[in-house]
Amino acid sequence: MRINEILKEDREQGKTAVVGWGRGMGHRGHMFLALAVIEYAERIGGTPFFFVSETVGKDDPLLPGEKLAIYQLVFPKYKNIFKTAPTIIPALEEVNGAGFDNLVFIVGADQKNSFGFLTRNKKDGTPVLPFNSVQVMSRQETGSKTSNLEGPRATPMRDILKDPQATTQQKFKYWRDAMPNALTDEQVMDVMAVAAERMGYKIKDES
């Protein structure tokens, strides 16, 4: 289903799109980013979108649909704003094609500089993106209620799955603390086990 079909009513309410982008495994830090997108869009009268990367590999063991399901579980009222995309450029071009003239693009502070190219022109002088205005800002600059909170990192979540000295209970505790409260213990365990298996590791049955 395309953005035109999903968000027709929202699109007609404003011409500014507030877009978030995440590769993530659905931990609380990624939810902080999604919440910042939603809250900032509400504050400025824009329309929120959040795109989840379709990248899959050793650093991205969860499938796009699995990651998407976590976001939608945490934000059921906003589940239609979450979509997957192969890369950010086609995602933003789709948003522009749906009728949005202005873009606010929100990422984590450690990624803000990496996406600065979105505000510049190509070598031929044309904008990288066809919006009238493009602003790139960090989650920490949005004034969201979670702006000052540090979320967990995906690298330690992967690392503990590789650790032969860590027990299943220790691995689960780390993942339980990192994942959103909206997921049950059973759901966290399932996600953790799937991630471990795709990385080439198996969660031991210690019952």
C-alpha cells in the first residue's frame, strides 16, 4: 500500500513531512527516535513517517517485516506511518511524490552529519531532494520527552549473543532491558533467539 493510500487524510492537513529513518533491531533507543518524530510532527503541524531499512546481514539479523512489527506494536495508534525502504533516497522521493513540499528529517545525533548531504545540491546544481526545504536534525534537538535519554545500542546486543561465557539467562536479561516494555518476555526471547540463529549462534535450553 502506497503513502498516497495510507495517509491521504493526514497529507491534506499539512505539507510538511517529518521523517525518521532507522536500521535498528527495535530496541528502546529506536523507539525514542520514532517518538521524537511523532511528537515533533504534532508540534509543528506536520505529518510523521518512519522508514525502517530493509538491510539484512550479520549486523541486521532481523527481517524488515519483523522490525516493522515491533514498531507497530509499540505505536498501535500510528502503525500506518511505519514502512520499509531499501535506502533513504527512494523513501523520501516517495514522500515528496505524495504531495509534501517540506521535509524535516530526524535521526540520532551520531548520524546527523552523515545525512547532511540531503540538504545540499548535486554537482549540476539541482537539489539532492525535490523538496522546497530540507532540514536535518537529531532526535536530541527535537525537544521530545525522551530527547535527553540515552537508549541501548545494537552492537552490545549482538555481542552478548556471541559470548560463549554468557548464559541464556544473562543474554535474555540484557535483551529484556534493551527492548520496549510493549513486548512480552516471550516475544523478547523469540526475537533474541531468531537474531542469534541468523548470526550463527544458538540459544541454549537451560531449563
